[in-house]
Amino acid sequence: MNQSSPRGRSGQWPSRPVSSVGMVSPLIRYSHPDSEGEVQLAHKKTRALAPEGSWRPRVSDAPIVGAAAAALAVLALSLAVVSVSCAPRKSEEKKALDLPAVSVGHPEVRQVSDSFSVVGSIQADNEVTVLSETSGKILSVRVKTGDSVAADAPLVYVDKDLREATFIAAQAAYEKARKDAERAESLHSDKLVSDADIEQAHLAEANAKSQYLVAKKELENTTIRSTIAGVVADTYVSKGEQIAQGGKVALVVDDSRLKVKVLLPERSAIAQRAGDPVVVESDLFPGRKYRGRIESISVRGDETHSFPTEVTLLGAASSELRAGMSVRLGFGGAGGRKALLIPRAAVVGSLRDPEVFVVSGGSATKRGIVAGSEYGTDVEVISGLAEADVVVTSGQTLLVDGQAVRIVQGEAADDHN
């Protein structure tokens, strides 16, 4: 049999079916008018191989043709349904990627200690900037930085020639007026002068005395003196300079007693009392611990709810440490306790009026909280949050209340994926 054509050697259609292997089109059955045999061929191949006008589908095979068409229709419909169902999903995924990305976490209950430390700068118990009460040319500077001075010790001498001359004249005028008043009193007792004359003499004496005292003070001011005992921390003038009234001359520090002024948060301030001990440490002396004592705690807090507190340094601290050094003050607490903590970075704004963003249902809602003490990088939440809340810890800078978000990182992220 010729394998390249469905006809046999006799030119008639074969009575047995030809193999349909490799055919692509759906298979249907055809018959030839001169043969009782049937052949199973693809639709396109049948048209190509059968004699013109000799092929036609058998009426009895119509259900097969309908089934094939139905199968094709079902396949096309399935593809259309899959395509339509995938389109919204891709759109939703694209919208999700456009949402702000945030990291989240749960508030944690941890053991904390109310002992805390505050950094501050040492100050002298008293320091004074000495100012000039006169003006003129500086004749000499009697001190330099680091010198110890007593109270009322001379620091600078200013030219006094004119003021001395004024003083001498005022002194002479005052002496004359005083003697005139005494003479008038004697004459008045002998009824040789009137009451008006005696009053005029006393008035002239008073005016002369006032001018004398002013001239005397101005002369004294040409010697500029220290107002307290201490150490000269700085000088601001040199010999030969012209100094104006009110100009700075020197800074004198009384370092016999050192102190540190710090601000304590309200929660910490209420746990401290005047007289409580304080541990003082300096990075300049590693391992050394000095003694201190709370001198006072203000009864009124400032606008940040912090209370000015003064600590006095005791013992070796007063001799080894100096004003201007930075120290760390350790305040004691009432022992360990449990507290609900969140990262300080999660708080929007300051701890004076703290707020956080809480994620629920895919949206971030701003919520006000009451914050307590800070413990390292964490802050205590007194009220406003629970352990189960999902708090935004990063990415909240540009969020607005009620905005939809996309959680990308954090210990609570798995609960929302």
C-alpha cells in the first residue's frame, strides 16, 4: 500500500482506518461514494487528500463534530475566566506596593529599675563677673588667670588724676559748709541770725556733703576690686586700654564648693528627696566614684515637666574635680518593677505630648499615650497601649491618621501577612 496517500492500489478508499498520529485538527469520519470503507482523518488533511467533490461528513457522525466544538468553546471560556480573574489580583498587588512601607512591633512588658543617671556640668557655688564702675585709662592689672584673690582685693587700677582733683575740691567745699553751719548755729543761739539763715546754712552743708561723697566714690572706683573671694578664672582687660563704665574686667570663681544643676523628669523627681545621696562619676577618672548630695529640688516644673535639681559635690570631688567638667550623676530608685515599653523611635513628637501610630485592618491610626521614664532607647507607656497592639516603629514620619500602610518588617508583621 502507498503510505503517502489514503487510496490503495486499486484507487479506491481503503476499508480500514488510516492512523491519525501527528494530526492536529479534531478527528471526524468521512465516506466515499464508491467504497464502503471509512477513514479517520483530520479535517484539513481530509480535504487535501480526498478527490474533489468526493468527501463529506457523515450525518451519523454529527455528534462527534458538536462535541469537539463544545470542547473548544469550554476551553476558550476557561481561558477568558482565568484572564479576567488574574487582572484584579495584579491590580491589587500594584496598589499594595504603592502604599507606605512601615515596620511594626508589639509593646513589651519588661523588668526595669528606677535608678537612673543624668549628665551635667559642674558649676562653682558662686562666680562673679567683675564690672568696671568707672571709665578711663587702665594703669595696671594686678592679677592673672589662676590667681587666688580675697574679697575686696584690687584687680585693676584706672587713671584717677581728674577724680582725685574733683574729690579734693568737694572735700574742701564740704568742710567749709560744715563750719559755716556750725557758726550759724552759734549765732542763732545768740539770736544774731534768723531762722531762715540757719536753714540756709544747713542746706548748703548738705549739698556740699553729697558732692563730697560722690567725688569720694568716683575716686574709689578707679581701683576695681573683687567682690568675692575665689580664683580668677579669666581676665578681659590689659594695661593701657581704655575701659568704659560697665565693661568686663575679670571672672572670679568661688570653687570652695562645687555643684551640678540638672533637670529631672517628673516621674524621677517625685522619687527623690533633698539630702538623698548621689553617685558622681567622671570620664576623666575611670572607675572613680565621688559622693554627692541632693541640695534642692524645685517645687515647680518647667514647660517640659522637668524639675530643676541642684546637687552638691562632697569630699574629694570638691578638690579633684573642677568647674566646667562634665559628670554623670547616679540617682537611686525604689527597686525593680515591670513596665510596658516601646521604642523611643515609635513616638511621634516629644514626650510632653506623645503619640504613636497603631495598625489595625491595614490602616495606621494615630493614638495619644501617656509616657513615663526613658530606659535606654525605650520609653515606658503608662496608658494608651496594650501588649496586643501593633505599633509602627519605623516609617511613620510621613503618615497621616487613618492612612493605609504596607507592613514590611517587624516582629508583628507575620500577624498581618
